[in-house]
Amino acid sequence: MDPARSGRDENRPGFQLMLAEVPKIKPTVLILWKTDRLARDQAMAAIAKRAIRNAGCAIEFVAETTPDDTPEGKLIESFFDSLAEFYSAQLSVNTTRGMRYNAEAAKFNGHRVFGYRKSEDGRYEIDPDTAPIVRRIFNMYADGKSMSEIIEYLDAQGIRSVNGNRMTINSLRHILHNDRYLGIYRYADIEIPGGMPPIVDQVLFDIVQQRFKENQRKGPHFANEADESDVPRYWLTGKLYCGKCRESMHGLCGTGKHGERHYYYACKNHRKRRCSKRNVRKSLIEARVIEILRNILADTENRATLAVDISSYYREHYLDTRYLDGLKGELSSVNKALNNLVKAIEKGLPFTDSIADRLAEHEERKRALSEAIEAEEARARVAQDEASIRAYFEKYSSADFDDEETRDSILNYFVDKIYLYDDGRLVITGWYSDLHHELMFEDLCGDDDDYGFVYDQSLGTGFAYPADGGTSFSRSRACAS
């Protein structure tokens, strides 16, 4: 009645439906293979049998002696019920013991993880078709893509979850938080570092977790406003900080006397009445940041650094054919499923609506995967041509800051944090060395001559510029603009 459901579960849909229908339809007899087919809990079985018999329905067993209505018969029936409960409890103990034994040896226990498959020795091994997809997901999120954008990307490429369903925010969040991809085997309270082959490295995993923390600091207010079509995007959120209390600044929308809407960035502590930092108009601060980014890009050394790093990124992501091979493996699986379905129809399988839906779903996945493979092959060809990559990224010499992707890529590449003061001064911290370091706030507020920052009110923009007056911004050091 209820496949893959325990006989000790009284909330089985089929079981409850039977108990509800028996008093209505009043059948003559209920035929069971054995008493344990009804329930594997003695109390539950007794209650169910009483309800069935009170409705005038007899119970017959095929593989066991059907007891009569005598004291001896009732004793035998209760004995069978006790055996069923004992067998179920013993099976549970043995199964748990066996699964813990497997877990202590880091073996597969039936828990499927996207990116892995079961090896011949019973352990997890990397699935060559789906592991590259996991790496791509981590890299996309680390590079600044939102989870919604990643889901759209995966859906367009026909990628499905481990259960064959479309990716969702929850399934994607589970992947990005799952430290099994670092090679940590987990089962119940058992944890075995190195028990699984890693798919991503610790550095990439840490970058992703840090980005989750930064996004949490943006708060629900920003997320809610971002969903409104008539509200502009606060693209400095997560980068802009209060110069007084160091807290992040979030988007804020207000309505004027005549119904006009005004947009600001506000210190998180100011909104909690813990900081006196004044709100700043969104258009003003964003225009100033764009001016700084334009000055940074005006330096040929900065553009060259950006071009080299982007070139390396393309070579790493698109000359590595593992992701492309994974897509081809997925396409092969879809083609196999389609062929099997067509053969079954040819042999007489009724062409129902559900079969038609399955065919349409497979065809859609086949189309999406084919287009994704074609796009990946095109990117790989571009990545092989270093001159084309350099020419492509020369667009940053006249970057279009109205284009969100272009603007965000420049901001994320050069800028770590932006500190804003009430006097209009901006202090920007950047990236230096191959690791992410943060200049101490006290250092930024120290003596200007010592730390290379000067404030020149005559500039009219209220920016803190490098003491040498230049705008060179190498990722090998930090600067402010």
C-alpha cells in the first residue's frame, strides 16, 4: 500500500485511507499476505484490526494461519504481531549498526551528493559529469554572481539536481555550504577529513563563505527593495561603510512632500540610533565612486593588470575541459533516456500525457545542453586566442558604467571597502598580494603623511587621493582614491 514506508509509521497515506474507507464501503474481507503487512507495531496493529472488524470486515492471511475467534486464536495472532514488531526493531538496530560500520570506513551509505558517485569499493568518487558543475557554481558565486543568476544559468544549460529536479535557491545554498566538497566525509556524528576526494579547495570555499556573510550584512531591507521594479539597484551595498562607526551602509528609500521618491545610503547603526552619520544621496555617492573607477582605469598599468588577470581567468575556466566534458556526459545520459523511452513506446507502451511530458522534458534538456556545449566550445576557442582576449578587455579603457556587469566587475576587482565621512571624504581600500588583506581602519585614520593619503578640499570632490597625486592601482599593493 505504501512503498518505502515503515510499517511502524501510522501516518502512511495508504494505511490511513484504508482505515477511513472500511466503515464507508464495508467490505466483506481484507486479505493480507502476513500480519506485518498491516503494521509492525503491536499497539497500532491491535487498534487497526479492531476498527476493521468493528466495521464487519474479516481479516484473512495468505502466508500465516488465519486465527479463529477463540482465546487460542487471539493468542496466536498477538504472537504474530509481537514477532512483526520484534523483527522491525531488530532490523532497525542491525541496519543502523551496518551503516555506522560503513560510515567509519567512509563508505557510501545511500546518501547521494551532487558531484560524486559510488565507486566499485563502495566509497565516494568524483563524478566526471557533475563535479565540474560544482566547481563552476563555486567560482560563479565567488566571482560575484547572485544565486538567482546562477540558477538561471544552470537552468538554461539543462543542469538538474541530484534528484533530477531543477535547481532552487535552497539546493544551491546547500551546495555552496557543503564542506563535503572539501573532502570531509560526514554521517550522523561521524566526521572523517579526507574521507572523500575534494572537488574545491579551501581558498575557494572560504571565499564563498565570506561572501555569504557579506550578503547577510546587507539585510532584508535591501533584498526587499531590490525586488521592486521601480527601485534602482544599490550597487555599492556590501562595499560602502560608515567612516565613523565602521558599520555597513545600506540602501534607503524615502518619499517627499509631493510624493517624489528619494534614494539614500544610510549607516546601519544610524538607523538604530547608534551613530550620527548622515544619510547620503545615492546618485551623489555612486557618481563619485564611478569617477574614481574611471581614474583608475585611465592608467594603462591598471588596465594591463586587469587584462592579464581576466586572461588567466578565462584560461583557467575555459581551457579546462572538465566542465565541457561534464556537459557532454549529461547530454549522453539524456540521449540514452530518450532512446529508451522511444523504444518502449515502439514496443507498445501507452502514449499517455505523463509520457508526453517526459519526452518534452528530455527534449528541452537536450536542446539546452546542446546550446550550452556550443557556447562552452566557443569560449574555449576564444580563450586560446590571447590577442582576442586582450582586445576584448580593451573595452575597459572606455568602460560603460551603465552596464551592471561591467561596472560590478571593475568595482569588485579594484575595491575592497569604501569608507565615507560626513565631510564628504572617501577612503577606499583595495587588494594587495595574492591574498585578501584588510588595512586596519586605525591606519587609514592615522597621519596622512605616514600612510600616503592627503585630503585636498580644493579638489571640489571631497576625495582622499594618494599623496603622490597618482591613480596607479596595482593589485600588488593598496591605495585610496
